[in-house]
Amino acid sequence: MEIELTDTDLVVRIARGSDPEAEAELFRKMAPRIRLYGLRHLREPYAADDLVQQVLITTLQALRAGRLRESEKLASFVLGTCRMMVLDLRRNAQRRERLLEFGADMLLPSPSPMPRLDHEHLTRCVQNLKERERAVVVMTFYDEQTGADVAGFLGVSEANVRVIRHRAIHQLRDCMGVGA
């Protein structure tokens, strides 16, 4: 005659160390409940079976580590673990769907190529800038100087360099006929 262990007894015996009988009893007691939860919320038998394994592994690890403070609430702990894992599975499925949708966008034909830049016209536009604006544009985009370097060279503040650069780019766009 086998004596059924209470939840508290199971928690205590598993927390003490290797007790295969207590772990088997935990499985016998909780697996059907977990599977029913999985079938109800995941609607797939294979997904429910996977949920049983994941929840029992997580529960065993928590019990072995002594992380369950109230041993009489074992069933609540298992149910909460089920709930969290189902939410996680759903979240992962939604991410997968969004990634697949994102990948489908990649299969669409690419937009028309960028218009060709008229280098001669751009050169004339840069030459029409005031000397300081031209220096900021050339040092920033051609020489790849930082704002601090340009400010030091021109003897102005970095904030002033940003303002000069902004205004110069606006003038270049207007000159090139490109909308801002």
C-alpha cells in the first residue's frame, strides 16, 4: 500500500537532496494537471507535452534550490509557472510571425534607384557658399573632422559650428533643388 505524499512532504524531500521517489510522485501528481492546462491554452497535444517537460524541469530546479518559500503552495507555483511559460511561448510565436512578415517585405521589388548626383552642379553650389560655411562643409564632410576640430580651426564654439553647418546644408539643398 502506497502512501500519497502531501505537497509539503514533496517539497521537503526534494529540497533535501536526490530523492527519485519524491520526484516521481511530483511528476505523477502534477503532469496531468500541466498537460490539461497546456491543451486548454496551447491547443496542440505536442505543445502541451513540451509544456509538461518545461514546467516540471523548472519546478524541480526551484525545489532543489529551495526557492519555494511556502511548501503548501506547490500547486499554485506549478500553475504560475505554466501561465508564465504559455505567455512566453505565445510571445515567441508572435515575434516569429513579425520576423517572417519582416522577411516578406525583403522579397518585394526594390524601390527605384537614387537619382544620380550632378557633381558639377554641387561643386558650383559649394563654391557659392560664404568662406566660413564652405570651410565647415569641407572640413566636416571631406576631411571628416569633428565639430571640436572645426571649432578649434575657425576659433568658434562647437555649437556655432553646428549652426553654420546646418545653414550651409540648407543652402546646398536649395541650390541643388532638393526639398528639405
